[in-house]
Amino acid sequence: MTTTILDLSGLKCPLPALKTRKALGALQPGDRLEVRCTDPLALLDIPHLVSEMAHRLESTERDGERSVFVIEKLAKPA
């Protein structure tokens, strides 16, 4: 199990969601992805993406303008 940090600060919608989707595709089940971004729409887009891809959003933190999401990649359902 590894944690990959993806800093998407400064990118605007839809790039944070698109880059998060691509990064999740490269991970193995059980790995975690920590996504850092400043786009306010990411607060809606990232949780929706995680749900749509059937992974698990472990935490969401907001610190000023920065949001940090920790996502666990789950195995694809059979």
C-alpha cells in the first residue's frame, strides 16, 4: 500500500477531476491518492468522481483555499 500525492493547486475545473481520474487508474487496489487542489468546484467534483468510480473517499480537509482529499483505490467489483 502506497500513498501518492497529486498537487493540482492552481488548476481549474475540469482539470482536477480529469487528472485525479487518470492518477487513480495508475494505482493498485489498496493504494491511496492524496489530492491537493485550490479549485472550489473540486469540493463537488472529486467526491462525485470517487463515488462514480466506486472507490472510497477517506477524508476531505479544507485549509483556507486549499482542499485535500484522501482517496483509497478499491478493487473493481466482479
